[in-house]
Amino acid sequence: MATPHPRPAPGTYKFTVRSAEQAVAVIREKLGADARVLSVRTIEPKGFGKFFRTQQLEVIAQLDPIIEPDAPKVSAVSDEPAMPDSNASAETEAPAPRRLNIQHTPIGLADLLRRSGLTETALNRLQSGANWREINRLPLHRALAETSRLLRERAEARTTRPSLSRAAFIGTPGVGRTTALCKWLAAEVFRRARTGHVVTIEFDRPNPLGPLPVFAEALGVPLAHFPCETQAAVPGGFVYFDLPALSPRRPGENAALADWLDREKIVERVLVLNAAYDRAALRDAYAAGRGLGATHLVFTHLDEVPQWGKLWDYLFDEELEPLFLATGPSLTGDCEEDVSGALTRRTLADC
């Protein structure tokens, strides 16, 4: 039976971490469940290093003394730091905490969530819940765990659609639409052992195919150019459509795409969004996709995004079912299908 770590001396501690999730883990490991957060501050990289390093969080936490009945009061500040965990990996362990003889204004749960990347829209949804006050009174790690549960609950409050079978992949220029289609094809063929074919369409604008022809041939998936058969060639097979890019700000330019989708009776429409875009560009692309009747959602370029919290807003739309997150450039991998679970792990403590 493992010997429990002794309780650190009461006092105020400073931690430098990469995310709110790591902050919760480190505070719970070093100080225990009774510690409380006093403040959180974002530390931006400076100088030339800002091009290679992501921002960090400076977290001030306090561990109050245990007051025994009739025992004399103990000072809340000590000169001895908490002992680091000798079993922790040197590569992943956060810097050792430093004791501080300072006072800070306590930070609220809402402020910590904002620093984790959640937007005011997502935060307002949480605060509108009847149990928000109760959550705020919980210890930090329990409050964040409960917040994680609520976010997933709201994001998954939709009727699950059947598996894709005859779907068009749509998106604005530069979002990685064709790459997203390749990732989905790889999952269909390798993991789900399905067969089918792909159709490319151009209309009055070019549609660069990128790696799709070579990749489809490697998978053994026939690639056809419209006009051609748009129904499944084999029972239970799939048909996926690679369309030209849609216009985010000129809805009239998307009329040909909309007419073709309606004429061919393609009701499954996968909207591909580049998560690295700023919020305004992301909203414009999202609105254009909704105007084309999008039914599913894919986010790309997640490997370029340090904070994923802004994506919760789109998961709350019950009309669009999240399909997957593209977390890297590989055509046969880097594909996370547990969307709400991945967002939870990257923005909050999943515990």
C-alpha cells in the first residue's frame, strides 16, 4: 500500500502551467483538494521566442491551515515550499511552486473559464443554469469537473443522425475541405470496412483536387467527375462529393451549389471549418454553410490552435452534428471523432 504524501505547509503558492487542465492537476497533486485559487494571469511569450512558444498561465493558490479545536492559530505563510513529487516525469512536470508572502483578490470560476478560451456565449449558457451558484461554491477541481459535464451535456443534446452515406463536403477556400474528405475516406475504408465512390464537381469555378485522385486510387475508391452517377454503386455503399469552395460573404455566388445539391437530393452536407481562423471569419464561414443547409460539422487545423474553447459555441447548434476534429495533416490519421470529449480535455479538467 502506497504511503500518502504529507500535507504541504499552509500558505500561498505560485505555479506556472500551460493550461487550466494542467493547473487543476498540479494543484490537486501538490496541495490537495482543500487548496483554493486566488488569481490566474496569462503570461505572454516575449521577444523572439513568442514565435515558437505558446502563452502560459500563472496561477496563485492558497492552502489554509487545519485548525484543531482549542489549538493556537497558525500563520498562513511559511518559508518552506511544498515538496515536489519525485515520481513525476521531468519532461512533463510543471515548475516547482514558489511560496509567496502576498495577498491577491480571489478569482471567480467564470474568469478562469474565460482564460481557458470559452466565449461569453458559452459562458452565458453555463451561467443560465439553475445550479451555477452551487458550482461556484465547489473546490476548483470539482467545479471544473462539473463544468466539463455540463458543457458535454449541452453539446450532445441533439438527436443522433444515421451514419453518413451520401454526403457533400462544403467549405470556404483554404479550410482543408478535400483533406477532411480524405481523412473520412480513410476511416470508412480502414476502420469501418465500407466501400463506395467519390464524385468531384466544378460548375463555373475550378475545384483543385489536391491529393484526392492519388489517395482515392491508393484506397481502391473509384473517383468520378460529374456528370456521372450520384447514387451508391453497391448496396450499403457510400457516395461522397467534393464540391468547389463556397463564398463566405456573397451568398448569390453559392446559388449554383445550392441548386445542384437540391436537384441531386443530397441532404447530408458536411461543413468544414478552419478552427485557426479568427472568430469573425469563422462566423462568416459558418453562416455561409448554414445557408447551404449544412447538417454535419468538421473542424480542421486544430494543431495550429492553442485554445479550443471558442469551438463550444458551434457544438451548441443542435441542427449540426459534429463529425470529427482534424488534429494534424495526415490523410490517414489525426482524426478525433469524440468531438465534445476532445474539447473538454483541451479546455477543462476531464475528471
